Amino acid sequence: MIAAAVLVTMAGTAMAQTKTVASEMRTETATVEAIEAATRTVTLKKADGTFVQIVARPDIKRFEEVKVGDTVNVKYYENVVIRLKKPGEPDVMSGGKSTTGSEQTLPGGTRARQVTITATITAIDPSTPSVTFTGPNGWKYTSKVQDPAALEKVKVGDRFDIVWTEATLVSVERK
């Protein structure tokens, strides 16, 4: 999804050097239907009636306070900034993440992650239209381009710094 957003804005980036892709906030609410304490697995029933299982990692505190019937609210935010690199500019690869617990009565908290990589266009297919990026650690992504005119403004070998920022805020409510 992130690389697809990059493709939508490549043409503007090639001309403007730096581009922030429209950020997105999604909200989900679900009810705790079951808890398997030994595996830290929680079964949630979403508003549309579907079920999803999540596993609380060991660094998630206050897991034992979550009860069947609790309402879990999750807000997810994602932002992407891309920048066309100048020739000869060094590649970047960095990342960080953090988890902060809630001071509220019921469990909750925030998890954030930011990753920066340099990706290179390694293939352009105007007939599809699509573009392929490669990056560090064998990362490779091919995606359709929504605006075929964007392909006219980039070429194989162009390099971009891509910064992904994600944050998830979780809160628990009890009736």
C-alpha cells in the first residue's frame, strides 16, 4: 500500500524533490470474545460481525487486565514522505520503534514505528503500467501506477528516500 502511494506521487516528487503522501487515520472497534492467556491470543469480533485473532507480544503490559466483553478501540495512522535523491547521494536505511503504555485505569497504549530506506527504480513497464522498486535486505516491490504520465517523469536507476511512519493507539473500555 505504501509503495502504491509512492507511485501515485512520483511525478510530483520528480519535479518538487520532496512529497508527503496524504496521511491516513483508520479507526476500528471490536469486542473481546475470547482470551487464551497461555498464548496471549485475543479473539475480537469486529463491527461487521467478522472475527480476528491477535497475539499480544510479551512487551505489551497489562494484558491480564483485558476481559471478555471489553470494547477495544484501535486508531491506526500512516504517513509517507518520499524524496528524489540527487546523483551520488548516499543510501540510507534506519528504523526505530517504541511502545508506550497508558496511564489510564484500563489497559491501552501507543506503538510507533518509523523506517527510512533508499529504494531504486529497477523496472518500468508502460504497458501495464507498473514500476518495480528494490531496496536494502532484498526488499522488492512492483505495483501498478495509477497515473501513467508519472512514468514519463522517472527512469530506471532513479533513487528515492522513503520514510514510513506508523502509529497505533489502543484503548480498552468496559461497560
